[in-house]
Amino acid sequence: MTGQPTNRRPWRIALRWAGLLVVLAAVIWLAYAGRTPAAPALVVPRPGGEIDPAVARMIDEHVARIESGPRDARAHGMLGILYEANGFWPEAQQSFANAWSLDDAEVLWPYHMAIAMRQAGDFAGSLTQLEQLARQHPDFAPLQHQLGSARLEAGEIEEAARTFQRVIDMAPQRPEGYAGLGDTRLRQGDHAGAAELLEKAIELDPSYRTAHYLLGLAYRGLGRDDAAARELALGVNALVRYMPDALTAQKQRLSVGVSGRLVDADTLLEYGRPAEAAVILEQVLATRPGDARVMNSLATAYIRTNQVQRAYALLLEADQIDSTSYLTPMNLAVCCLTLNRPREALDHAERALTRGPSVSKVHVVRAVVLAALQRFAEAHAALLEAQRLDARDPQIHAALGEVCYRLTRYEDSRHHYATAVKLMPDSLQAHVGLCEVCITLGDAAGAEAALADVRRLAADNPQVQALAQRVAQIGR
């Protein structure tokens, strides 16, 4: 036989094709592997700044997890939460971007990336990202709440109202949507509608200080002055509050560094607990000696606990460390004024002004010093500039009330004091000032109303009786 059996030829052909398919599959795999994107670059803190040791240890732990699994989206995301919790906003933004690039199905990564963008100063970019995410994830309530707040801040009142209504529809047992929509109604001039929404928010959470403050504004617009005063007092020093998400608990647990502890101390200062704030700040300063920011916060706590000389010495040291901050000379001016050294206080206030000309508080402190030096016209001009920079600060109205009174501009004084007591119903100084100017103007009804508030705030103060006698003499 000279030829091979013909029934074996198809088998040989099939074998050759099978070998070719194996080679082709290997080529395709290699090509695909070559196109697989590299793991994102690990995000570490930018050089040049000191890091709290507790935060540094936690960063090392999270970095080690990423190094052992560089394509682990959650590891990158949790590093972002660590950065967010301790105020490392650019690092948080990039870490969330890394997590998102590895897991584009998880909304938490781009959502927290938008939060970090906003905190880093990119308001427009943050709003754009929130809007895009809201279209892709319309049922994620915390995202909708953040978007509503961002739109409200951007002046997009109608859009914000629609967004907050969606939050209410999704989470009717949470107070944040009602408070947000109530805020939009206030800005639209609908005080009755705002009050109804804000009352619902407080019914759901009686401790919601922002809702109390907004309800006070709504009641004031409705002419319910007594109820407004009560709610405004309950809402004083309200902090920004957002709807919690699945990472909120981890964020609170990871807030261990200087930024987190400074926030705790600042909160204590706002709530009138300076002695407790001082304890925290002294501990922080022991770990970060020479930190001018911590020294200023501690000096503020010392001033409020009548340790003014101690605050003064600490601030002089801080001023040597950081010669660019407006905060240190501003606080030195306050110290010197408390120590009855107004001329030295003015020197510090002028230095603060050169460093922070666009900061309203600098102008207020300078005005108070000028008033102490009997330079009331200059103080008035400084307060008007402060008001231009921050028209919502009630302390500016109280200071203008005093300065206008000294300039015998009594009607202006009454206007500013009346505004101050509406915004700060628990300010004894503002109520006393309003009572004084009403006495001067012969306004018996106004003086009696102001005196009633003074008695409510300081019934046992011996000066109240003297003020009451002056009010009683108006009609005589």
C-alpha cells in the first residue's frame, strides 16, 4: 500500500487546529493582560507638614493593606475615609478616586470623593459630581441630602427644594430632609410652610439644633416673638449636619488625629465649656509643641477661663513661630484689651488687619479696640466694613448698637440692638443695650420689653434693679 488510510486525515487536521487554537488563546490572554490597567498609585500625605503620631500609625496600617492588595478597592476607600476623618482633603479625594477606578459599582467612593472636593475648595466640581451621581443613584438618600445642601449653598433654591423633597420621600423618618426643605421655604419667604416642616424635623429629633434655629427664624417671620426667642436659643451654635451613610461609623472611629481633637475642642468652646477644651488642647500641644494653630485655640480657652496672662505669653510665642497668621495678633489684641492696655491692643489689631484684610472678625476686634480708645467714628467705619464682609454675624449688630449710641445716633443704635437680640435672644449685653437706648429715646414700651428680657436672663443681677428704676422714670 502506497497511501495512508483516508479516515485518519481529518483527525490530523483537527489536531493541527487544536494546537493553533491553544496558541491563539495564549496570544489573546497575553494581549488582554497587557491592556489591564496598573494598580492606582498609593496616596500618601504630601510632604512638608507634621502628622499626629496616632494618625501616622493608622496611615501606615492602611498603606500596608494596600501594598498587600494594591487592587483592593475597599482598602483604598478606607484610606480615603481615614484621610477625610482627619482633614487631609486632597489625599482623601485621590484615595476615593482610586477606589472608584477599581470598583465603579460602589457609589460611596465617588460620593465621598465629592465631599472631599468640596472641602478642598472645588465647590463647582463637587456640585457637578453630586448631580451626576444623583442621576445614576436616585435612591441613595445621603447623596440626595448632600446635593440639596450644595444646591442651597449655590443659591439654586428651587432645585434644592425638589431635592430635599426627594429626601423626605425616601427617608420620611429622618429629620434632615424636613430641615433642608424648611430652609428653602424660609429663603422663599414662606414662613408658615417652613415652620410646619421644621416642627416635623424637631418632632423626629428634638436635639436637632439647626432645625431649632431655623424654626426660630420662621416663628420670627410669623410674628411669634416669644416662641422665636426660645427656638433661637435652643439652636445657638448649631453645627452642620448631614445624613449618615454606611461609612459614618468608620469615619468617627478613625477621627483620632489633631484635626479631630481640635474639632472636639472647638465644639466645646462653642458650647461654653472652655475649661474642658483647654484640657484637650494642652494634651495636643504636648504632642505638637510649637503648633501656632493649637496655641491660638488654647489661648482662646485660657482667655475664657480668666487666665489672660497665660494666654498672652502663649500668643507671643505663637507670633514668633508664625509671622503670617492674622489670628495670633487678633487674639493678642483681645488679651491686651482685657488687660486694659488698649494702645498695645491697637498695635496688634493693626497687624492683624494687614494679614487678614478680608476677615470680618479682624475688623470687629479692631473696632472694639478703637471704641475703647474713644475713637468711635473710626470704630463705626471698621464695623461697617465688617458688616460688608459678613452681613449675617449678629455680634456686628451688637457692636454697631454700642458705637452708634456713643455717636448719639440713637435710632441707628436701636435698630442694630433690636437686630442683635432677634439673632441672639440669650445675649444679655444686647438686651441691656436695647433697654438703655430705649430709655434715652423715651420709648417706655420698648424699654419695658427689653427689661423683661434682661430679667429673664439675669434676674439676680443687682444692676437689673437700677435699670428697672430708670425704666420706671421714663413716664414721669
